[in-house]
Amino acid sequence: MRPETRVWLGAHPITYPLIRGLARLGPVVRVPRVGIVVSDADIAREVLLDTARFTKTGPGSPADLWTPVVGPTVLLNMEGDAHAQLRRKLAGLFTPRAVRELCTRVAAEQVAGMRSVLDAGGTVDVVAEAQRLAGAVIAELVGLDAGRSADAFAAATAITGMVRLARPRLTPRQVERGRTAMAVLTGPATTAYRAGDPGTVPGRMRELGLTEEEALGAVAAFALTGTETLVSFVPRLASLVAESGWLERLAADPAVMDTVIAEALRVTVPSPVMLRSVAAPTTVGGTAVQPGERVVIATVSAARGGRPDFDPSRTPKPAVGGLWFGAGVHFCLGMPLALAEIRTLLDVLVTTAPLRIVRRRVARGVLIPAYRELVVRRA
């Protein structure tokens, strides 16, 4: 777990020790200028499930961050009937089969190249490969030419990179920069939507009855939430399985892949915090809260609890399962797509095991803790 600690400290040298320290003070702690910090999985799940009292659209919520940049209909900043209706319209696009076929299609050349290099004794940078796959998937979602996948990745990270835990909203200058970056994604998506080609994701969204605004919002949501989190997680997963012996165990028994991925998600928690705004007077774990206050769910503490080490052979308590993807009506709609991307790259590593890490560098000053470089080769 030492490399994982270095990853966290590289991203948040002050905030990470603070959040972990707050967990030792209690399950719910009020922090000035930050909010009510929740470090317990059971309380976190209660907050996420109670959409009447805790909302994504009030002060200090995700809506404060995203709406000025991407508009009002991106799932990230919606509640109630409008949110439910949009999720129903999108559900058919992100079935496990659909996303598996999408990843197979856009990653076929990349996967073959990775295997060829590793089989020949060469090295592969897992960070670069995760960035390449994330960009290719975004390009597919927005109707962008596959050759511009790097542009798609850069546009998404330009927006998410401006977010900070202690900053409840973006500055006017950041909003303008965010809109400029988002245009790289929404421009092609608009063209694809208006053309109505069912061979494109925006075209299929139109076919399913989404308005243009809904389609562009959905594209924005998946680009923003599925980029840095994937690029953060896959190299950290690779590090964990390569150095714990679980990569070889996966090669011997691929059936446990989902269990190993879930445990790595619990340990790495690629979504370190989740935000909610208090909508009605209530309590959070016995702490009284008032409308307008911000609840910060410290997912890293809630998911890890007293078990920070990586051990897929253990079963986490029920409240922890899938917490990194949210809960209830806001459970991540893109979860099947994220898992399909993760499996696509992990399968390459498993089928070329054993691997050893020959070089790694931690990313510094980023929102989502990550490696800047993680180079592997066959052992």
C-alpha cells in the first residue's frame, strides 16, 4: 500500500492527511469552509439515498460546479422527474453488452499492439494506454473522428482539472475556459445528433427520443465522469495486482476478475469525495444540518474504513459495496462502460502475466490521485 499512499500524497499532500485524520475524529465532522465531512459508509449511503433532504442541485452541490459550463441537463446536476426520465431514455445505450462491443471495437488495434509489445519483451506505459482508451471512447460517444481521440481526452481533463475540494464553484474565467474546452466535444456531438445517423451515439440518442440539449448533456456527463477516473484507476489497479501476486492468480482463474476490480476500487476510490447540498433541516449521523450547508462524503474513508490494505479474498460490508459509484437514483449510469474499459486493459495485463513495474511517477497537484507514468514489462 505504500505506492498508493504516495499517489494520494502527490495529489493532495495536505488534504489527504486531513481527510484521513477527520475519519479518526469521528464519522461526521463539521469543517469550516469545506462542509460536513462524512467518513462512515453507512451514513454516506443514507445521505446518497435521501434525495429529499440531500440534493445535487443546491448551494455547494455538483450543480454549482457543472451547470455554468455544461448546462442544466447533464445528470450530474439533476434531480426528480427530469433526472429519472433522462436516465430511462439513456439506459438502453449502456447495457453491459453494448459497452463491451463499443470497447472491443474502439480498442482492438490498441489491445493487439499492447500484447505484441509485451510479448516481444518491450515496455508499456499503462497510464498512456488508459489515456488512449479513454480518449477513443469519448471520441466514439461524441461522434468525433477516431484520429482526434487525444483532443477529446484533453478537452475533458481541461475541465475536470479546474475542480478543487475547497472551491464550491468555478470562477468566471474558469467557466469560460471550461465552455471553450467543452465545445471540442459538443461541436461534433451536435453535428452527429442533427445528422441522425444511428451508427453514432448522438444519433442513437435522437432515435431514442432525447432532445438535442439532453443528448449533449449526456455526452458531457460521460466525458467528464469517465475520463480522469479511468486514467487514475487502471494504472493503480495494475500496480496493486502486479505487486500483490493477484495478476498471476487472475491468469490462473479469470473468473475472479470482477472481485479483484471491486476490491481495487474500494482501495483506490477514484472518486475521492461526493458532494450534496442540504435541502431541508435534518441530521447527518446525529449532527444537525440546515438548508444550504454542504455535505462532503469522504469516499476514500468511507470505502476503506479500517481496512486500507488490498485483499480481494475478503468480503466488504454491504454498505461499502459499489459506494464509489454512488447509490440509489444517482448510482453511476456509466458504470457498465467504466467496467468494460477497465476489463479491456486488465485482460491484456492478465494474458501477458507475470509483469513487473520498471518505472513509475506520481502525478502531482491533480484532483483525482493518479500516476503520471507506470511502465511495465514481462517479468
